[in-house]
Amino acid sequence: MSAAKTILITGTSSGFGLSAAVYLTSQGHQVIATMRDLNKQDALFAKLRQHKVSQPLKILPLDVTDHKSIADCQQQLDQAYGGLDVLINNAGFAIAGFFVDLTEKDIRDQMEVNFFGAQNVTRAMLPLLRARRAATIINISSISGLTAYPALGAYNASKWALEGYSESLYYELKPFGIRVALIEPGSYKTKIFYENAHYATHFNNPFSPYYQVSQDLKIFMHKHLKPNHRDPVEIAKLIEKIINHPNSGLRHIPDWQNRTLILLRKILPFSVYSSIVYQISSKGIGAWSQLNKSANSSN
């Protein structure tokens, strides 16, 4: 086992953050698990008990959109540890909905958490990371940060922004011995599209031109996508692998299916690639064909 690290993780009440907090603690690391609402910490403790993890884990409140919350957390970490070895920017959510059904507030809220939230926390924690002279920042992105899908435009935009920012930061922090890495998962067994799902303000508006497509999409996700999701512990193990291997690189797509998809995006003409994505996105959603017929008949 490698030397224990002091690791801060945002968004640990569920999903990748929860799995990473439990797994990394079980491997002997000093984990500081943060979440916006401490009333949700029971799930984390339950998972620690389930896996019989006896190593202590510290939980702190942290709202990535609240500068005072971030400053308070940074101060406590500075006093307790004097530095950080690893920062994992995981906090985030996905809002589903076609652009015409999204309000400006919907989109701004998405960007505030997924993009500006990661920047807010990174900015505050950089002095603690520099103090260690060799540290790592891991930003949890998504395959949606590399290729776009219909009905996820706001989420795509937030992750594409995170990708560009992280690549720039990779160069900027290298002279200080701080590595930056991105993880771009596909579908995993988390609550992001289910219990924690967020929908566009007008997602259920019967007067929207996308109303029936939206309803079919929600049914399709629950019936067909959920059973095929992978275990988020895979991401926790990948995180530790990145931490332990200083030359692991910037981008990490954990599954071969999405690595193949991104390779096709790079080598195929966009007209061909977009047809593939369109077919994948519309699979099993009958309303797509109806929408196309209506559009064609009006032309």
C-alpha cells in the first residue's frame, strides 16, 4: 500500500463521492468528506459500516457555491492538517431537458455547481495543495464533457467548460508540482439521473414541442439505462490509481465502450458520427419518430 494521503472530496452524500470516500478511507487514507447538507451523512456512515471500515473519516459541511462555506472549510483544514495531498472536485448534478424547456436560471444553476463550484473550491484550496509541493487535483467530469447528447445541453455545457478549464490548469500548476486529472465516466449506478434527478422548468409542460419526447425519455432511462449501469467503486479505484501514479496523464475514460465512442468522434466525419449519436439517443423513444414526421410535414 502506498503512503497515506490527506484527501478532500466534495459531494460525498451519494454517488461517486460517497464511494470514493468509503474506498479511499478503507485503503488507509485520511479522507475529509464534505457535503452541502450534513443531514445526508447517514448514507455515508451506513456504507462505512457495511464495508467494516474502521479507519476514521472526517465530515465537514461544504457548499461549493457558497464562498463563506468554502472559506470555513479551508480554515479548518489548514488548522488540522496544514496542507492537502489530493483535492477531488466531485460535487455536481445533471439537469435534463431540451433547450426550449430550460430557463436561464436552470442553466445558470447547472453552471454554478458543476463549473464555478469546482473553480471556487480549487481556488481556496490551492495554498494547501502548494504547501505539500506534490499534490493532485482530480476533477470528476463526464463522457458528456467530450460528446454532446440531446436533452442534456446544460449538463454538456458545464462539463465541456470543466474540461477546458482543467486542461488549462494542468499547464498552470505543473511548475508547482500539482497534477491535474480528469475522469470522464459514462453511466454508473449513482442517483444523478434518478433520486437526485433535476429537470428543466418546462420539462413537463404539455405545450412544449418536446413534451412527449421528454416523457418517453424519462421512461426509457428508468427502464433500460438503470439496469446497465456500472458500479461506482470502479471510479474510486481509478481515483487511487491516478493518485499513486504521477505520470498517469490528464484524461481518463474508465470504460472501453466510451473510449471507442470518443475515438469514433475523432476519426469520423461529423455527419457520420452525429447519425450514430442520434440513433443511440433515440433508441426506444417512439416520440422521436413522431417529432421528425411532424417537422417534415411542416416543411
